[in-house]
Amino acid sequence: MTVPASSRNDLWLRLAAFAAIYVIWGTTYLAITLAIRTLPPFMTGGVRYLLAAGLMYAWLRTRTAEPFANLDLRSSVLCGVLLSGIGNGFVIWAQQGIPTGIAALIITSVPVMVVVLDWLFFSRRPPSRRALSGICIAFAGVVAIVLHTRSLAGKAEPLYLASMLVAATAWSFGTLLQSRTAVAGTVLSFTCAQMLFGGLFQLLMACVTQEWSRLDLRGVSLESLLAVGYLVVFGSIIASTAYLWLLRRVPAQKVTTYALVNPVVALVLGALVLKEQVTVFEMIAAAMVLTGVALVLFQDWKPRALWQSRLKAVREQ
């Protein structure tokens, strides 16, 4: 049986899109670490998102004269501050004192936090037994990482850990709000506006923390500039577009599996490039977090029923 060329092309596009969110988003933790070596953290995030928003807006203008015409401005601002502002900005700030792998593992708990926050504040729908088990396992893994981060990193301060937890909570709230306010026809415009307002928030935080007074332009390395460029083009534009493209063609449950791959990529790159130590304890805690997240993401997966349906389909051919 010959597979149509259009189907083959669609398959390759899906594989490329999954590779983008699996690999690129996993590498952003390394890129952030390299960027903030000579650039202030909030300024790095602010410039990243403003550049990405500007490029995306220019592209949207080629499709419509008023890209933001049908947007809910209040929701765009709120989601931008929660997601690109606090959710990303506080992670960048915390990576001044937390290894890339540990930061990625804490953020990996976002799908678990989304389920809990949705249960408590939005749908009021309790999680299934499998999801509840996953929540408990992932929570235990995150607690273990937080309590032992100083011994793992050697320099982690409580304020950095608090920043990571605030970032994960803000990203989870922003995800729930975004899913209820962004409509199908305005997804790209909403994402552009979200990055715009998130970037402005991070620049505001740069003023609050007086990063501008500490900026030494002569001391900014080419490595940091290239890392920011990578974050703008690959981390913000390409990966985000791939993510949105997949959500329109593939079940969301499959798309969110990136949460299981990103921390592995971050841990490996942290060990290979930054020479970060990966201990046995960290591997055990990572396995707990990833197992818990997997149980939450696949809480409705029934492998036996899936196998029976496929077997039936084969017999009917």
C-alpha cells in the first residue's frame, strides 16, 4: 500500500515539530545560563520577549492589518505577566544560583500544578486516582529536590528556590487562564501580545532590581549575545509556533509529553557543557518527578483498550 505524499509530508512536519519542543525547550535552560553570565537576568528575558514579539508582530502584519483587533486586552496582559513575565522571568533570575537540571525538574512539575490548581480554583473537578498518585509522587520528588538543592548545587539560596516555585505557580495559573480566554482564531496574536506584555514586565523588574545601573556593555560577551539570539529565534518563535501547530493537529495529551523530555535534555547538557554534577540522589528525585508527571499526563490512558481497538481494526481490514 502506497502512502500519499501529503501524508508523508505531514508526518515529517509532525516529527520536526515534536523535535522542536522536545529538544529546543530542553536547551533553553543552558542558553539562559550562558546569557546571564554577562547580562542581567530580567533584562535578558525582557529583550528576548520584546524582540520575539516584534518579529512575530511583523509577520502577523503581513496577514492582517490589525493583528490585535479581536484580542481581549485585559486577558492578554494578565497571561503575559503570568507566563512570559513571572513564569519565565523568575526562572531566569533563579538560574543565577540553581543548576540548569534542577531548574528544569522543578518547572517540569507544572502539569501537576495545573491539575491541582484547576481542581481547587477552576473546574472543581477532582483528579482521578492515577492522577492523584502522580501528584503525590511528583510533589515528593520536588520537595526532595528543594530540600537538598544546597547540597546538590553548593550555592543555592532559599530566595532562588522560592523564585522557582513562584515561577511554576504563575506559569500554571497562566496556562489555565490562557486556555479559557484564547480562541482558535486569535492564538498567534494572543501569543504575540503575551510575549510583548511579559517582556515589558521583565524590563520593569529590571528597573525594580536596578539591573540597569549594573549593566556593563563592554563586559557583555559574544557568548551571551548569541545565547539571547538563540532564545529569541528558537526558544520563543520556532518552538512556540511548533507547539501551537501541534495543538491544532495532535491530541494535547501527546503534545504535553515535552514535559517528560525537557528536563532530561537539560540535565545532560548541564553535565556535558557546564560540568554540573548529577548525583544518584538527583537521579532518584528526577525519576520521581517524571513518574508523577507521566501519571498525570496519561491519567486516562488505557493501554489494554487501545490494543484491543487496534487489533479489531486489523481484523476488519
